[in-house]
Amino acid sequence: MITHFAPPQRTVRDKILKDHTELKSIAYIEELIDALPYIAAILNRDRQIIFSNKTLLHEMGIRDMEEILGQRLGETLNCIHADTMEAGCGTSENCQVCGAINTILKCQETGEIVIDECRIRTLLDGTEDWLDLEVSATPLFWKNHQFTVFTARDISSKKRKEALERIFFHDVMNTAGTLQGLVDLLKQVDDPKKINQFINLLAEVSRDLTEEILTQKSLVAAENGELVVKNHEFYLKETLGHIINEYRKHELGMNKKIIIEEDTCDYTIHTDPVILRRIVGNMIKNALEATPAEGVVTVDCKIDPEKVMLRVHNQAHMPKDVQQQVFQRSFSTKGQGRGLGTYSMKLLGEKYLKGKVSFESTAGQGTVFSLEIPKEVG
């Protein structure tokens, strides 16, 4: 079987059951592993589950351990990449950046305890979710065979709180600092014309500050399932024009062009314009961050009787390892705790606007982020 990363071979079912029975005979093994308050499993050399604790079964809604014997962790946890390849969990290109599989492989190679963090994007009953986990792998030797004790502690709430706080304080403090600087300069100005110019600048910066606070507030509400969707009819091109004009004046837009393709967004649609603005604003912001001075960001739309697609293009190409992690909550190329832009696009666009958020990035063609939503929402 083909693999893009970890070895694809699997242990046959009879050997899995034999190992399970032998491990179960170890004194207090069940009591010890069940005493752990988080997910725990014992894996064989082929990374297959041969024993698990009750927490894993409970978290995944599994009644009998036999249901998961022989599975790999991504398959049990419903990772969206677990069935990408015929060989299963650990063998796709995306698995190359998985903290869980890398922790297990390193433990098997070194024979030492390995601890890391892992982000897993899951799919269950058509609903996507993201898990932030602290994972560990510990070698276990029994009858001349090496096994791995794997644990996973859910730190999603902790990572979400840290990321939100860092982003909130970073962005809000930057904007507040600009506001304070303008106030200090205004105190030194006597010319009425310059005073008016400063007042206009202050109005813009204060609007930016309010927008930052509202953005963070809506994201927290979205995370908690409390965001209220208010759909109504509006003219798409006008709304996109407002967003583009805002970013043309933004520091990220300095010495860069933002172009809306003529005659591509001239439609009336029915959805939540505030949420749409958040998503498209993030798309444009990300595109500008990847665009050098004098570069161009292009916005266009496509429509059919049922759907409308909004696209934002920049000329930069994302490396493969970045592409594999784009929509993960905590991942960012801008430093620790900065990874909520693309994640929020996905969350807001798919959970609240009932659409689809995707991207394509190729050398020579650049990167396009797309939002496809129903043209009419009841």
C-alpha cells in the first residue's frame, strides 16, 4: 500500500486479539489505565489500538473496546484525513504535520517518553470540529515486544482562551496605542484645518478599535454556539466596496492595490451581511499580509441560481506544510497564538452561513480563498 509518511502495514486481527488478551492479563493494567482522566490507549508497532481506557470509549460513544481494536487513533477520533489513503491514519500528506503521529513515531524510534501538542480536525455525522490536544507517548516493553502508551488531554478550551487573549490584546493594544498617539499629537496642534484632519483620523481609528472588539466578541459567541444570525437582502457589490475601501486605508493596504473585478459582484443576495463582512474582511486581510508593496489583491464573484462564490486572490504561494494546517485554530505563520483568521472564516462561513470555505494555492498562480454560500437563505 502507498504511504506519504508513516509505514502503512498493519498487524492482522488474530495477532491484535492475542496481544489484547495478554496485556489484559497484566496485573492492574485495566485499573491503572482507567484511572487516567483523559484518553489513553496502548498501541502496537503498527500504531494500532490493542487496549484503551474507558474515557476513550466514552468520549467517542463506543460501547465495547473490541469495536476499536486494530484501529489507529485518527480513525477512532474521526480525523478527516484518516481515510484519505487506503492505508489509513498516518499515511496521507497531511499526516506529516500531525503532532500525534509524530509523537508516536519519535517514541518508537528513541524508546523515550515524548510529549507534544496536536491539532486534529474531525468529522462526525457531517459536522466538523477542531481538537487541540496535549499528547504523550511512553514506551512499554512486554515479553520482548515494544508497545506505546498514548495519552491525549483535551486542551481546546485552554488554547482557545490563550489565542483569543493574545489576539485581542495584541490588536486592541495596537489600535489603542495609535489612538493615544493621535490624541497626544492633537494637543500640540493649533491650526484649525490640521485639527479637523486629526479629528477625522481619530474617528477612523476609534471605529477600527470598536470593530476589533466586536470581531473578538462575535468569534467568542461563534465558538460557544451563541452567535445570532440575522439574514436579510442586500446589494453585494456595495457591501464588498465598503470592505475594500476600509482595507485600502488600513496600514496593511498601504502601497498595495485591492481590485474588485468589474461586473462580477453585481447581485442582490439574502444572508447575514455582518458575518459576511467578517469573513471577507479576514480573506482580504490575509491576502494583504501575503502581498508585497505594489502587489495586487483581487476580489471577484461567481453566481448561479442557487449559490454565490466570493473569491480573494493574491500572488503569493503557500508552502505545502502551511497549506496542510491552514484552517486549524491555533496554527499561524505569524507566531504563537495568532492563528484564528482562517479558522474563523471556516467557522463562520460553514457553521453560520451554511456555506463552504476553501482555498487553492499553486506556484505561479498564487492563492485564492473562496466562500461559497446559498444565494437565498430562508
